[in-house]
Amino acid sequence: MANKRKDEHTLPQISGVTQLLALGCGAALLLWLAALLGLARHAPELPAETGKALPQITPQTVNRVGSLSQYAQAVERPLFTENRRPRAFVAAVMGEGADSEAAALDFMLTGVLISPNARLAMLQPSGGGDTQRVREGAEPEGATGWRLLEVQPRRAVFEGPGGQVTLDLRTQGGTGKATSMDAEAAAVGAVPPPPPPPPPSSAASTDQSRVEDIRRRIEARRAELQQQTKSNGSGGLRLVSEPEK
């Protein structure tokens, strides 16, 4: 009985495996038949068209800058100014010396603003124009290469290619002229050269003549005193020797 029950449980398992194998064989047979019938073959190549010519490639033209008349609106209304109005710029040639350095920064200091949040300097072109506010550490418009280094109560220090330049605050009737820090330091630290000493021969002869002059005066005074002493002594003896009347 036990063997019979075991065979009953084994038969369904064997039949399931047999079905899977049968399905696999059937699928393989179908694929083989499809391959024989020409499935998945390459498409036939089309004949080459020899009658048509290849298109010509035209070279690309470079867009060149046109004449100045094409940019009249850009000149009349500049893009990089606040009020979109043309601004006059000062072109200065840098040379040697403090004067050329100061001429490159052609501005007047009209006011300063010192607060815990900002330190500003108000600049106006020397030839006239709108006043601009420059923050400490920024560059003023129209003075390329110059940077506001420090804002003081009555002056502003700028640093540029030639060194440091100070703009004094313009007062009533003043001009606020720019002065170079290097020039001021040189003027303060300059010591006038000592006068050249006189020749040693002339100095020695002058001292010798003074000594001889003093010696002659002393001898003359001594002789005069001796003469006075002799005259006074002789007069006293005569007064004592005369008899009383």
C-alpha cells in the first residue's frame, strides 16, 4: 500500500516536467521553421543612384563690424551709464613725477561721507560735470586704474599706477588740488644740505689775525694803565713834601 501511494505522488511531478520539455521542444521547432522560411533576413540593398550630384557646401561668411553710423543709438544712449547719457572721459598720459600722477586723476573732492555702514567720496570732474559717489575700495568712472584706498574726514586717498595721490576737500574759494603722497613724504623728509665749510687756510689766517688784534689791544691798555699809575704816584709825593704855609 505504501509503495502504491508513493507512485501516485510521483506520477504528477513527472508529468509536469514532461510538459515543460515538450513546450521547449515545440518552441525550438517553430524557430527552426521560421529560419527556414526566411524570417530575420537582411533587407536587400538598394541600387546606387549615380545620376544625382552631391550638394555644394557654401563657405560661412564672418559677421564683420559695420560702420559707426550703424551704431548711432549706442553712441547717443550708452548701455553702461546710469542715466543713459554720453559722459566725457579724460584721457591723461602718464609720465614721470608727481604732477603727471595728479593730472591723471582729474577730479575734485566735493564731499565725504563716513558712517559705520559706508565710506563714500563725492568727486566732480575738474572741467565740470555730474558728481559721482565712489565707495571705498572702488574705482571712479573716467579714471581707469585708480582705486579709492581710504576716506578721511577732509581728504581721500587714491592708489594708482604711479603710487598714492591725495585729494583734499574743496573749501570756499579752494580748488581741492591733488597732491602726491610720495611728493609730500619727500618734502617732509628732505633735509637742507649744510653750507660748505670755508677753506682751512682762510679760517686759520682769520683766527690768527683776531688773536694778534686782541693782543695788541691788551698791551696798549696795559701801557696806558702803567702811565696813569706813574702820573698819579708822582703827584702824590709832591703834595706830601710841600711845607705848610
